[in-house]
Amino acid sequence: MQAMKQSSSFARMIGSGFAHLQHAIDGMADAGFRALKKAGTQTKDSPVKPEGTAWLRTAKNAGRGTLRFLGVAGESYYRKYEELKHKKPH
């Protein structure tokens, strides 16, 4: 009986550790998506005459658009994920 009690206690400890790890990963991913969104919406003070070729400007604009898209999608995912976690019956 003692061995089963120790095993159960160890299993709860492992499960709790995994929950903390998942929470930390979620927090880092959420912060990353927010950073992507911010990077995609921010534009640096650009000179009156943009430097580089038209291709480079187009690539930069596409990159910012992609970052913005990924940031918004990621934030949306985490908002919905948190909402669904709270609705789950315990």
C-alpha cells in the first residue's frame, strides 16, 4: 500500500511539473506572437527617399505583413485557447 501511495504522489508531482512547463511555454509563445504583431505594425522613421530597390521595399512590406498576420493569428489562438480552458468542466 505504501508503494502505491508513493507512486501516486510522484505521478502528481510529475503532472504538476508538466502543467508548469506548459504554462511557461504558453507565456513565451504569447509574448512571441505579440512581438511579431508589433514588429509587423511598426515602421521605422523612413527617409523621404526610401533606400534600396523597389524589390527590396516590396520584400520589406511583405515581411511586415507576414509578421503582422502571424502575430494577430497567434494572439487570437491564445485568447480562444484560454477561453476554452476556462469553459472546460472540471
